[in-house]
Amino acid sequence: DAKTTQPTSMDCAEGRAANLPCNHSTISGNEYVYWYRQIHSQGPQYIIHGLKNNETNEMASLIITEDRKSSTLILPHATLRDTAVYYCIVRKNYGGSQGNLIFGKGTKLSVKP
Amino acid sequence: DSGVTQTPKHLITATGQRVTLRCSPRSGDLSVYWYQQSLDQGLQFLIQYYNGEERAKGNILERFSAQQFPDLHSELNLSSLELGDSALYFCASTRASGFLDTQYFGPGTRLTVL
């Protein structure tokens, strides 16, 4: 699976958009970008995933650059409850049985009042 | 609430002991993954079961073993415990066993080895 690079930490003001970048310059054509978050020692929570098109759901938007070498997770109106570690994960698209997630260190997002 | 349950929530034990952690997947999910999260190693995949069969292994120590029962709940057995086994242990479940299935995580079991 391709390696990802994320900033160690970021701050965001409550009510503002939080934009979390992820670099995955070695991504291959059949790899998806996934985002999970972990709120203080709770189980990781799925947020969103995409292949090459931008995606949006009730939690966030995912913008993937045209060359697919980087992506940005956008939380449109961050709240204090969005304070968490955000993990960007690249997953291979192949038929087979191994579906485990490979977590890096993620970005610690602190939403401040 | 992800629908995945884990028991116990906390476990404190001594070195050399053996413990069993339990995970019940979401209704209808056939696959269970186990992960360990320690301060120095981050979240690491241990092992996956699908419909009762072991499907994939990660960084799981020989002292650790797991199984998935006919009712699809899974147990992770940790034996000859060492201080370094202190960690959060999470299980996650998916509908199938494939690479794109969204994994839903349980709340975890915090293991403290004294």
C-alpha cells in the first residue's frame, strides 16, 4: 500500500472549515484514499473514501487532486467534538482476502473555541 | 455507536497471566479484525477472521491467538503477558472480507499489565 504523509498537528477555530491535507505521491491507479478518525482512545471511525472523484457525505468532503498524489479532507464547520486524530489511509484495490487497515501517525486536529 | 461490542472495557492483570478479550461484530457482519494500539507502536493489525476461518495475520505474537465462533463473535487470547502488552485492543467488523469494506470499530478493551 502507498505511504501517506500528514502533518503532525493542526488547529482550527470552532465553526470554521478544517482542511486536513494528505500526501500520497506513490499512489497507484487502483488504490483508494480512506479517512478515519479517532476521538481520544475511542475506536476509529470511518469518515469517507474516494478513488479519483471528489466525494461528499454528511460528515465531510474529500478532494483528490487530478494527479491523485494528494488529497484534502474538509470538515465544513468544525465543532469541538471534531477534535481527534485523523488518519489518511491508502488501500489497494485487489481481489483477495486481506482487508486490514494500515494506520500511520495521523494528524491531531484541535478545534478551539 | 458502531454496533460492535467489546468486553471487558478495562482489564488489569499481572505479568505471566492469560486473558481473553471478546468482540461481537455488527449484526450481519462476517469478518472480524483485531488491532492493538500501544503508545509507541500506534494502531497495528493483528489478525482477521472471516466466517470462522482465519483469513489474514499481521504483527501478532505467538503468545496471542484468536478464534471466531459459529455465532460470529470472536475472542482474542493473550497469554504469558508482559508489561509491553499493555495497550488498547480494538476489534472491527465488516460485512464481507474484502478490501473495500468499511470497517466499523468497537470501543476497545484497555489492558493494563502490572
